Amino acid sequence: MSDRNIVSPVIADIRAGMKRGKIVSVEDAMRVIRDGDTVAIDGFVGYSPEELLRGLSDRFQKTGEPKNLTLIVAAGIGDGKEKGMTRLAHEGLLKRVIAGHLGLAPGLQKLALEGKIECYNFPQGVITHMYRDIAMHNPRTISAVGLGTYVDPRLGGGKVNDLTREDLVELIQFDGRDYLAFKTMPIHVALLRGTTADMDGNITMEREPLTLEILPLAMAA
């Protein structure tokens, strides 16, 4: 999905049977997201698919749907107030958040610290590599990053609160050396910011300041 007035119909085609080539509104695009889906957002600090985040927030507040989403985001996205990921800080909308940084999303911080959502804090770089592994259907992302820190399963496995119980990080060994194996999971919807989208669902970023992990994330979704 691309941010702006044109929303790519690719995911809508696959999941909702929409006519190929149809340009849809943000409201219709948000209807593609179902209860329990895993949604990943690409962005960095103040650069984000803001219109899509606002659309998802508005839909939940109006209809109570979708519910119990898993949110994955590599970098911190927001303004430290109400934009970016904080738009999604509604009880019931999110079940789990896997993020590299929540410092710019006080709304999500509050939900996590109050034990109202499951929350994992993983290294930003590991999450970006996870997108490629998910696209390749690899069961794990293997890295030495995080060893000996709070991400290490011997020291908490990146869990932010007591509600967060599932182990998503494992300690493994290769050639006598320790590594962390981060569990991958399907991504159902990716929220991306693009400049132009065509009738076949191709999205380009010719006027965007950043491209970040857009390609591997789109491939993962």
C-alpha cells in the first residue's frame, strides 16, 4: 500500500477479490486488514505512511475493527507526541508490538508499560534483516547482535513486560560460537510510503527522501 491519494491494489486483489487495476480509497484499503493480521510499517522518525496510519486508526475507532494486530517496525516512527505509531495506540487494536525503538511513540510506550500489549524490543538492524528472511521463508534470522544484552534469551529475550511470554529468540551455536536465532513470522500487510503507484500495483519512490527497507518488506508481505 502506498501513502497518498492512490493506494496500490495488489494486496486487495489477493485477499479481497477486488478487480485488478482498481484504485481504492484509504478507507477501502484499510478493510483489507483483518483481525489478528501482522502489519509491518516502513518509516523513520517523522517519515512515515501517515495517511495510512491515520486511516487504520480511524477505522478502528469507528468500527472496532481490526482487532489484535501484531505490529512490526524496525525504526522509531513518530514525533514523540501523536503522529506515527502513536496513532495506533488504542486498546484492542494491537495485541503485540515488535519494534526496534519506541522512544518516539509515547502512546505505545504507555500500553506496553501498563501491560496492555505484548511488546518485544529487538535490534533495529535485526528486524530489517528479518524482512528478507521472511521473504525467503527462512524460519529464523541468525545474528550475533544482542548477545549478552536484554535481547539474549538468558537475559529476557527482548521482552518488555510480564504479559510478553512467548520466546521469540533462541540461543544457538555454530562452530563453537554463540548466536541468537530470531523467529520469523508471516507479514500479511505492509504499510509503505510511495510517490507514484500505477494500475498494476507498482510503487515508486522517486520523490521520497528515504527508501529504507521498502523492497524487502514489500517482498515479505
